[in-house]
Amino acid sequence: MATVTDFHQRPTKPNALTAARITPVGRGAVASVRVIGESNGLNVLVSRLFFPRNGRRIEHQEIGRIVFGTWGRVDGEHIVAVRLDKDRIEFHCHGGDAAVSRLLSDLDQSGIQIVDAFQQWSSTTSTIDMECLEATSRATTLRTADILLEQSSGILQSAFDELTTTAKSLVGNADKIESESPSLTALIQKIEALLQWAEFGIHLTEPWNVVLTGRPNVGKSSLLNRLLGYDRAIVFDKPGTTRDIVTGETAFDGWPVRLADTAGLRSASHSLEAAGIEKAVERIQSADLCLLLIDVSQPPTSEDRSLVQRWPESLVIAHKCDCDERWDDELPTGVIKVSSKTGEGIADLQKELVRRLVPNVPFPGTPIPISRRQVDFLRHARDAASMGNVGRLL
Ligand code: GDP
């Protein structure tokens, strides 16, 4: 069982000097190499390789300032360096392979250990910041990457540290913690505040799942294509064409969404179709949102009616609204009128999808748990704390 201390552990500073290429391999505009390690050794070594134009020694360069200079005394490569703090320096050079290879080879020959960027981070970064950085590398949109990057700057780590401090002081101050103790209530509130963003945090790396459903031929494949912006599913006039689940990923307003087109939901005429329908039902039950399509160019059928009744939480789409509408008074309230043929209503649908999937967006600076491990721990911590078992968390 994880304890809050697992999340509190900070790595010890490594003595070994390491260098890592922190930009992707391959040509780019700029390539970056970060060198870290104990400051004295770092400064001595870097001074032999990097010659700042302003003539000052590396340890006398201001932290955070961009310093122009050359790499090597003879035939020096023009580069810039930035001291991130006393133990870390970043070098930015031409993005071609030659420049970065020269930097790494010189560093290697000087006895610096060359490692990959994650290896280097893990030696100086807390587990939580590492988890956030790793998640950032898997983010599929700029919006989610921004949030994850912000979390990796210590915001989430501080929130977990605060839990540790509160839990420790509670355990230290009493043999038995009363369930009405204000500090215990405060601890539970802090955990709840983090858990409030659990689902949102997980979705920063796992797309929200939206399922399209409705009886065969209502236009699910057509709407999926419209929303994805390309032809993916097979569109065919014959009912039951889409037997398996076809998925595609996109983003609405910067939020990653996986769309799944299910088998037409009707009484299957053979087993292959029945298997597809079963999968569809499972998919709807586990989805974050279900779009239930009705074809308003046709009068309502008993299948339409029973689907609307069966999935009351779904967002009903009055599809094929480019045609004469045949549902009259039976059209459910709150439907969104959409035509995949003309594009009418698509923008409204996208807005409504975002409103339903991401009703609240945290303010910048809000700590957000971003992995299942963190969320599981917080849930467990809340349950234990609710029973006064704070000691079990440490
Ligand atoms: P699915 O079985 O629910 O996936 O339905 P399809 O996407 O295969 O579409 C069934 C039929 O409806 C095809 O002939 C489409 O061209 C047609 N269709 C789909 N969307 C629209 C629409 O918005 N307007 C009109 N008029 N026809 C559509």
C-alpha cells in the first residue's frame, strides 16, 4: 500500500555530472543539451569547453540569463548557455546533428556521463514531478500539455507535501485522533480538493470517450466523419453496415476526445451483428457521453422511442435536419439539430460536447492529480482519514 511519504520523497542530489540531449533526435531549429551535477565540478568542466563572449567565468554568469559564447577555443561553435541554477546549465546550439554531436562528444571525453533526458530528470526530480513530465510527453494537445507542464513545476508536489505535513502533525499531536478534530477535517478537505479534479486530470492523457449510437441508418458514420474531419467509417445505405466499433481521435477546444461509432442498435438478424450490438451496449455504459442520433427525416419508430427511454443521459441529435422534419410533437426537448450533409449544427454540437465533457476548468495554479496511481492513493487516503487512521498514511 502506498503511503503519503512515497509521494513526499525527493531524490538526493547526484554527485555525478550528467549531460542529456533534451530536444528530440533529428534536425530542428535548435538543439539543447542540459548538464547537471555538483556546482564546483560542473563549473570547472564547463569552463574548459564553453567560452562566454562577455569574458566572465561560468559561475559568475547570472542565473536565468542567456549567455552567448563559443563551444571550444578553436573553431568554436556559436551557442548560447543558460544557468538554470547553480547545479544545472543548459546549452542551446544549432539544430543540426553536427553541433549537438560535438557538444555531447566533448562532454563525454571530459568524463561527463551522457544519459537520456528522462534518466537525468529522474535523478533530480521528485516522483510526482516526473510523473507529470512523463504525462506531458504523452499529451496530445497544447492545452493539456500546458496544464501538465504547470503541474510538473512543483504545484502538485507541494500539494502532496502539504498532506504529509498535516498528516505528520496530526499523528505527532495525539495518540488517538478524534473524528471531529478540526485538523483532521482540514486534511480530508485538502484531499477532497485534489480529488475534485481526479477525472479531469486522468483525461489530460486519456481522451474523453464519446459514443455515437442510434438505430441503423440514422447517420452515425456520417456524423463521425464530420466530427473527425475525414472519411473513416463506411457509409452505406444498407442497415447494419457498421458492425464493429469504429473509433477516431480528435480534439474539441483543446480537449482530446475519442469518438466511437457503434453497431446500429436494433434486433440483430445474425450472430455477427448481435456481437457488435453487445459491444455497443458495453461501450455506451462506460462512455463519458453518449450521442443518441435520431433521423428526423423519417417518422419516429418504436426502436427510436425505446432508445431515447433507455439512455436518458444521452445527448439527443436530431440528425438529417436538412430534410423535412417528420417527428412533430414527438421531438424530445433539448435536442441539437444537426446535418452531417450540410454541416448545419456541427459547431453547436461541438460546443455542447465540450460543455458536457468539461463543465469546469481549473484555474491556473490549481493542483490536479494526473495519474491513476495518484488518484487511487488519494481515494484510499480520504477513506483512511475519514476513519481517523491517519497513521496508516505515513
Ligand atoms: P449509420 O448506419 O447510422 O452509420 O448511417 P450512415 O452514416 O451510414 O448513413 C446512412 C444514410 O444516411 C446514408 O445514405 C447517408 O448518406 C445518409 N445521411 C447521413 N447523414 C445525413 C444527413 O445529415 N442528411 C441527409 N439528408 N442524409 C444523411
